[in-house]
Amino acid sequence: MKTIAYIMSTYHIGTHNYNSDIRDVLKSYIIARYYGWEPKEEDLEEIISHTSYFDINVDDAIYEVLTMPREEITI
């Protein structure tokens, strides 16, 4: 099972102030996925590009959250 803490530690996203915003974004995506939202493959790049953190680790973390099997998500 993957949680927000797992995602944050896997992608080395720290606990600085700007990272709390990232945590909130990831948490909202995880909750949406948990409750059934399935983003379309063609929308993934657009979703990631509109999350303006300019950090490859954040992009990778968002991509994992958006594509992981729903059964692996815990909140």
C-alpha cells in the first residue's frame, strides 16, 4: 500500500514550507484516486505540467500517484 508519506520519502520531498504545498497536492490526488478518479492517459502530461514546482522528483511523484493501481492506495 502506498501513502503520502511513502511517496514523499521515495521521491526525497522534504518538509520545508514549499513542500507542504506539494504534500497537499499529492494528498488531494491520492484522495481522488482512492475514491475512484481515473485520469486519462492523454491528460497525464497536462496535469503534471500544470503543477508548477519545476522539480523532477515532484513530477515523478505526481506521475506515480496518477498511474498507480487504485488497490495500492491508502489514505
